[in-house]
Amino acid sequence: MEIQDVFSAYKDDLHQVEKYINDNVHSEIKLIPEVAQHLINSGGKRFRPLLLLICARLCGYRDENRFPMATVMEFIHTATLLHDDVIDQASIRRGKTSANQIYGNAISILVGDFLCFKSYTLMTEIGNLDILRLISEMGDIMSEGEVFQLSKCGDINLSEEEYFNIIEKKTAVLISASCASGSILSSAPREKIDALKKFGRNVGMAFQITDDILDYMAKREDFGKSIGKDLEEGKITLPLIFAIKQSTIKEKNKIKEIITSKKNSKKVVREIFSLIEKYKGIDSSFQIASKYINKAKSQLNIFNDCPEKDHLNTVAEYILTRKA
Amino acid sequence: MEIQDVFSAYKDDLHQVEKYINDNVHSEIKLIPEVAQHLINSGGKRFRPLLLLICARLCGYRDENRFPMATVMEFIHTATLLHDDVIDQASIRRGKTSANQIYGNAISILVGDFLCFKSYTLMTEIGNLDILRLISEMGDIMSEGEVFQLSKCGDINLSEEEYFNIIEKKTAVLISASCASGSILSSAPREKIDALKKFGRNVGMAFQITDDILDYMAKREDFGKSIGKDLEEGKITLPLIFAIKQSTIKEKNKIKEIITSKKNSKKVVREIFSLIEKYKGIDSSFQIASKYINKAKSQLNIFNDCPEKDHLNTVAEYILTRKA
């Protein structure tokens, strides 16, 4: 089974989610849907809604509430992207000029806030306090992860453990919550909810690691972001951590100089690339991502074989093969 | 009765709220409580918590949940101030250097987000879906108000109606929700909740109008903000709207030139001041604020005479006499 087959199996459900998304970005202040849709319609894969829909169906849930709940996951994801782009002073997102560049920081912050509050309006309508608790705690952890990442910006002593802590908070908890809320909606037993929560957490870890790998590999046209963006922003990610760990003192000083200068010339990026290559930073990172995917898949053992279980396994494997 | 007497009557309650505030800004990421407390402990009056506590007591509510709920109102207020200061590129807040100046825009945005999600964690623990709905809808309206205000920045054709729309959204709904949630906690009958909602809305309108008046009057040491800050930011407020409405074409062009240039020299501010004075912009604005306070007080007619009703009347009257 390919990832396209999974998307096809949820085509109608995803279409319903798009309807909810469009209905709920509405505002009498026309600039709000304009800015929100600039990002929402910029080719995002609806990865978090998809996971939610699969997990809901896996647990036997077929009610309407899965659509607004999937919308919530996409809205909160979009809100964090809007805020992140202001924070990182980004100029490109998904291959398009980022919202902060077109509309300014102020509007990006406010539309992010709007989408967060709208998510809570939707969740209040769904009326499930367990989900409200999960998402609120998730939001705090995500903010903590972003602050922690900022505080470690440019720190070449960032440990693997600290890196894993950051990516768990900033990425994995949202993907974990997407899976968990699909099963909470269906009032699944505790062990199934926990299994899907862990499945999502491990998929999320692998997702961010492969994202960070792709930042050192991607061609702009494929991935919609420029190569070495993390490096430019002073973000130390796993491939570089592996390189730093094995570098000579001279190489370490060179890396430090490059990170501190924040100059992202082609020459400088090439120097970092060659060190990452020398110390097999990409391969080692990929192996870690693979381990997370195996851990994710093992969480599915408690479920009987069924199409939805295959869908989750396919999504998990896709994380390791994706080029975008 | 003076405003100090009201604060005294709720001294113990407000002390409990402070405890909740301190316990809930906690995070393993130390920078988060540091930034949050920089603003929270900068001399805010706890005006929104106070209103919530009075309204809860007025409706006979004495349970513990009023403290976390009052904390929510202060947290959301603080979050909006953190985001506003980034949006306005502010340098001073409550007479202190603003958080964005000390810690940077990124941290201010993220700590604002953290406080919002923490508010929802607290509300989920309280577990009242009516309050969750009220606050979520309020949040969306507040974001809409801020976006609308931004879109009208520097527009000297801003009408009174548009101004009232902006201040209702950006200020009055939060004060209204503070009053309403105090009564919702107590399961008060619909008409009492509605009356307190309207009381809060009208108090909030007057609050923002007097805030905008004080921006043209305040001395920095009294009010903790510089004079003419709104003017510098291109915010057209009620005193200036009255002046613009009556100005000659020549005066209007002068105002337009000043607003567009965004130069806030003493000379320029004095020119605007003298036009506002000439056309009684302050007096007319103050009259409107008084009307809102009268409307607010009339909402209390359905309540029997009691100390809490006196407290609300005293708070309402204080809005018109405050110098800070």
C-alpha cells in the first residue's frame, strides 16, 4: 500500500474536513480568512487530520464530530506555523512567500490567535472535556518546546537528549494528540488511546527528524523550503549534532564560527554539509528516525488486523521515504 | 465608597488569585515564568479578576473555582498585552520596559501563547462548557478587533461607529466576559448573566474611552505610558475623531500629514492637542464614557440592594475618575 492509497481511502472524509476548514476561517473582518487561507491552501498535506480520521475509524467512530476535530488539529498546526514564521523571520513557507512577509508580523500573530480561539470554539461544540484537556496541555508543551529551542539557538553544545526534548515538545505532541483525539472521540478503552498516543508520539519524532534531515538535502522546488534554513536560524539539528560530537577541535571551532556569524553563503553551507557527510550525520539521523517508526508500529500490536491498521503502518513507513 | 474600599473587601479573594497566578505560570522552562511575571507583577490592578469576584459573590457563589477563573481572565489579558506590545513595537508598558524590548518578540509571542493554553487547562479543570464557549468566542472577537484596528491604522476617516466597534471587540468583550463568567459559575438565571454581561460591556467601553482620553492627558509617571502613544502608532481614537469631524479642510490636511509621517515630536503632538482642545474632543469623549457608565449601572436594577451591588457601582464610577 502506498501513501496515496491511504489518502484515497479517506478522500470523502478529508473533503468534509475541507468544508469545515473553509466554514470556520470565516470572519466579518475579511483579512482574517485571506491570511489564514494563504497558508491553509498552500499545499499542506493534511497529515494531522488524516491521522485523526484513521484513528477514529480504527476505533469504530463514524460520527460527524471527527470533522471539526480534524479541523482543530489543522488550525492549531496553522496557528503555530504563522507564529513560527514571525519568530524565525521566515520568508518562505511551503514554497510560497510566507504570510508574515506579505501581511506583516502583526497580522500573522493575530490570525494565529484567531485560529487558536476558533479551535476552542469548535472543541467546545464537540463538548468533550478529555479532548479539551489534552489539547490545552499539548499547547503549553508546544510553547515550552519553542521557548526552549529559542534559548538553545546557536548553542553547539546542544545534546541529543535536549534535541529530542525540543522535537518531542514542538512537533511530536501535536501529532500524538491528533491520533489520541481520534480515539478519545470514540470512547475507546484507555489502552487503545494510550497506544495511539504513543504511536503518534513516535511518528512525530521521526517526522521532525526527517524534516531536519531534508533541510540539509531538499531542493527548494521539491520541498518548498530553502536548504540550510535551520542552519541560518541557528537551529542545531540531529545531523549536525552527530557531526559536532565527532569533530576535531578545529572543526568544532569552524562550526561555531559559522553558526555564530549566521551567514548562510553557499560556501559556508557546503562546509557544514561536508562535515555532516564526513561523520555520517544524515545516515545516523535516519537510523534514529527508523527506530522511532519501528516503535510506532509496535504500538499497533494491540489492534486486530484491519484496513485502518494497514493505513497507520503505511503512514508510518511513508515518513521514512518522503522527499517533502 | 471609594475604589480602595472595594479592593479591601476582596483582599483575601485577590490574595488567593495571586496564589493561583503564581502556581500556574510555572514551567520547567524557566524563561516562561520570568517573562510572564515581568508583566503580571508590573502593577496591574487585577481589574478583571476583581470584577469576576464581585459578580460571583453578587450571585451567591463562594466556591474555590472563582480563583482559577479569575486567573484565566488575568492570563488572557496578559497574553493580549504581550502580543499587542509586539504588534505595536512598544517600548514601555505600565511604566516599565516592555517584555518585547527585554526578551525579544519571539519570546513575547510564545509566552502569550503559553498563557492562553494554560488558561484553557484551568478552564478544563473547572469543566464548565458555557464558560469555555464564552471565552473562546470572546477570543475570536478580540483577535478580530485587533485586526480591524490594524487595518484602520492611520485612516483619518475612521468613523465613530467603527471606533466603537473596535473598542468593543478589543476591550469590552473581555471585561464583559469577566463579569459574565463570575455569574455563570454560580449558575445564575439567564437574566442575571445577561445583565452582568451588559454591565461589563458598558464598563469596558467606558474603560477604553477613558484610556484613550488619558493617552492625550497622562503624565508618564502617573500612567506608565507616554503621552500621544496612540497618535504615534497611527491609532485614531475618540478625542481625535471629534476634532477631525469639526476640522476645516486645512486642519484636516495637517492632521493627515502628521498621522502619515508618524513623527511624534513634541511640536507635532502639541498641534494635535490644540485641535482636540479647540473642538472639545476630550470633553465630548468623556460625556460618551459617562453615558456608558450610566448604562452599565442601570443594568444592576434587577439585583436587590447589597454590598456587592455597591461594589459594582463604585467600580463603574471609578472608571470616570481614574487618572491611571
